[in-house]
Amino acid sequence: MLLHEIEELRKIRREWKGLKVGLVPTMGALHQGHLSLIKKAKESCDKVVVSVFVNPIQFGPSEDYNQYPRTLDKDYELCTQAGVDIVFAPSPEVMYGKGQRLSNDNLTYVCPPFFYVNKLCGKSRTGHFDGVCTVVLKLFNIVQPDFGFFGQKDAQQAVIIKKMVRDLNVPVEIVECPIVREESGLALSSRNKYLSDEGREDALVLSKILKNIKACYRKGITDIGVLKETAYGFLTDKHDLEYLEIFDKDTLEEKEKADDNSRVFIACRVEGVRLIDNICLGGE
Amino acid sequence: MLLHEIEELRKIRREWKGLKVGLVPTMGALHQGHLSLIKKAKESCDKVVVSVFVNPIQFGPSEDYNQYPRTLDKDYELCTQAGVDIVFAPSPEVMYGKGQRLSNDNLTYVCPPFFYVNKLCGKSRTGHFDGVCTVVLKLFNIVQPDFGFFGQKDAQQAVIIKKMVRDLNVPVEIVECPIVREESGLALSSRNKYLSDEGREDALVLSKILKNIKACYRKGITDIGVLKETAYGFLTDKHDLEYLEIFDKDTLEEKEKADDNSRVFIACRVEGVRLIDNICLGGE
């Protein structure tokens, strides 16, 4: 079922009293990564809601809000095939009110802690995670799921959402699912659509750098500086590296030495497209 | 029943499935104002929870967090007499975690819009309403009430809470209850305990100013400047006026002329004690 209005959803949600409900929040342009979240949700829940909403307040003024791929018909078809019960695709007006200016001058925001935000993607994307937490909390309040499903691809986002849930006592259990990759190693992303064939080749550098760092770590190298330096052999003038960091996977704290709880995070532009990827040095 | 732990409360809450639950959030030191909220909650709900929590993150560093009156035994007795089902009195550690520094560097905050915050009490109490919204949302998430009861005494707070509920789609209905006054006109407040007998006399100036402005408005004066000027005849060197404003009661916007939707807000220190009061120029 495809729903656009909050009240329609709330009405059905009330009828689901006592059932286990899972929410998979997405911005649409669904790919196998999203479908792996949906599959996980189907396995553990009685009812599954997928939200499809390109959230304006998590995009900066110079970012790709307008170009972001919107493929609702296709998304709905994929969801139906996957056994999703409700696809919730509200308009910005439904989510934020008609004629509202979308700023912290006149909207209530959920603001995750500076320590978690002032690094990695949050460093270059001011306000991004405020926008993410705000919309995720709204969706949680609208759908009232028992479980929320998030991909490891956006690892900083997953850490921040889990922190929000703890800090605000949100009665939702967060389930994280592993990154889905093409055979080439490229992490699936809706933004891969922006890449040319050549760009897709150049984009492999992200997963190659991560895989190589993990291999070096497994050989016994734990010095963070040394591990990071191994990346430079992979980079060419096609790559505009934004960050390469090794932090604690749960707290995003810097480490003296890499260990099994470390995660390597990378962001790099290829053909002007901002791509991210990450890998855990231990098992996930 | 007196509970201190979140899990104990959640367990009982689950047993209340299908019942209408009301939450009266308080900082304790209960007086007739709180009891009027509890009475209202009892009338409209099957189960009533009163939270008693002096919330550290809504006090500024120079404010009265440590001196704030704590009278849990008395509060619990009053609640029991009033038929409250659960008094929830968590410690700061239960609410914010052990050893957590309480700052936006490491806690997720709910931040109401600047427009609603940068005036009245919010102007002198930086971060106050962030702290209020954060703890109220936490309590809503813990108790999961159908209704939340708030006093008109803290009128700016009530506007901001209602805005938060709308903006974040919080599934709680906010019920506002009128200010309770002593026969003298003094609005009840836990902070009245700080006043000497003489101070209580001097404190009557707040309600006198408000009553007089309403009388002037009823006589046809709608000029905001003129209405505000009527206050100065009441003030002596015992009064340290912080603000006197006339705003729209729902949006906190400035008005060209006073009307029935206007509210007069006053804050004034007497004997160093910060007192607030307000009145609606129309019916409530």
C-alpha cells in the first residue's frame, strides 16, 4: 500500500496493535542495499513500513537535494515484490507543514552531540545530522515501529541514531545491516547513478583502500598514521579525498592504535560525486 | 507507587495497554498548581503518572539547581492522596547516564526554534528551553502517555512544548491548565518558598501589573507601548523587572495592537528570586 498522509498511516498503525512493526527509512532510489534492510525487517517483524522521503533539511544549500534521484514508481514496485506492507512517501509539506521556512529559526530540531558530528561527514556537511536525526525521530513518532533498520554504509549516521535513541529514550530498537557491494567491491549507493562508466572504475579506489588497510592491520600494523599512509598509492588526480580516518566504531573516538573495534572511514569525490565507504577492522 | 528506574516504569506501562495514560511532568515541590494539573489528568485519563525530576540541563550555571526545593516524601504523599498511579522520580544518573558530562558536546538535545526561544525567559536563560524540551521528550518516550499536562504559569514553555509536539509528530496530546493563584493574586510557584513575608507582599506587583493592563485593555486601550507603560507606577526599588511583553499567545509574535489573542508576560526579581506570571487579554 502506498500512503502519502500521516493520518492514513497512523490509522493503519493503530490496527496493528500487538504486532511487531519494522521501519526502514530511505530516501528512495532503492537498490540491493535497501532491499537487504527490507529482507532483514521482513524476517524479524510482522509488518514492515518503508519510508521514501528525500529530506530537504539534511541537504546543505550547495548539495544535491534537487538532483537527488526520485524513482517512486520503481521503488514501490520493488517494495511490493519484497513484501513490504506500507510504503510511506510523504511530501515535504506533509512532513514540515505548508509554507514553513525550513530553518532552526522556526522548526524544532533534534541535535546530536557535537563530538559525534564534528568529524567525518558531519565536518563538511554542516547541519546534516541535525536534519537526519530530526526526520528519523519524526518518522519514528509517526510509524511507532518496534525496530528501525539502518545500513552500515552510513556508519556515522548509524552511530548517531543509536546515540539519539539512547539519549532520548526512544522506544525503538535499532538494527544495523552490513554494506552491500557490487562484485567489483563498490558499495551500493543511490549516488552511484551520477557516475559514468569510467567514474565507476575510479570509484573502486574507496573499497580498495579500505580492503588494503584491513589486510595491513591483519598483518600486524596498528599504527594509525602508517595504516592511513597506505592509501596514497591508490589515489590519482581522479580522486578528491575528503577524509580517511580510523576511529572507534561505537564512540567515534580517536585511537592510539588500531584494534578490532576500529572502523576505517573514507569519503572521496569522483567526477564531483561524493562517495563514502567504511570497513571494520575486526568482525562486525 | 514510587518508581526510580525507567525499566520498572516501562514494565507497568506495558500492562496498561489500551488504557488512557496521562503524564504530569514536574520538578516536585508540589503545590496547588500542580495538584490542579493532576486533578485534570485524573478526570480525563485511566492512569496518571507524575514525574518528579529537577532537571539539571534546564538550569544555567548561575541558577538555583542545587537550592531548588526537593521534597519528595511530601510530594509522594500529595500524589497518593490525589489518586496518582505512579510517581516517577529518577535520579540524574538514571535520566542522563552515569558519569556523563551534561553538555551538547556529548548529549543529543531537542532544540526548539530560535524564534520561540530568543525572547521572554529564553533570552536570559540560555539553553533553558533546550533542556526543557529534551527532558519532556525523554519523559514522553519513557512514559508514552496519551496526554501531557502543563500549566499556563509557564506560558512560553507551553507554547514551545506544543510546537515541539507538532514539529516532531510526537504522539501525545498537550493539555494546558490555568494558573492557580493565592487569594492575594500571587501565582503559585515552587520558588515562592524562597521569599520572606515582606517579599511575598512585594511579589504581588506582578499580578497587579497584569490585572491592570487587562483592565486598561478592556477599557479600549490597545496600544502596546501605552499598555506597558501602565506598569511603571507599580514598580519600586524592591522590583528588578526583567521583561514585560505583549505577544500573540500562540505564536509569540509581536503585535501591532493588543487583541484578545494577546498574552502579557512579566518576569521580575524580588529579593533576588526570579518570578514570572502572565495573563491572556481575551478569555483563555
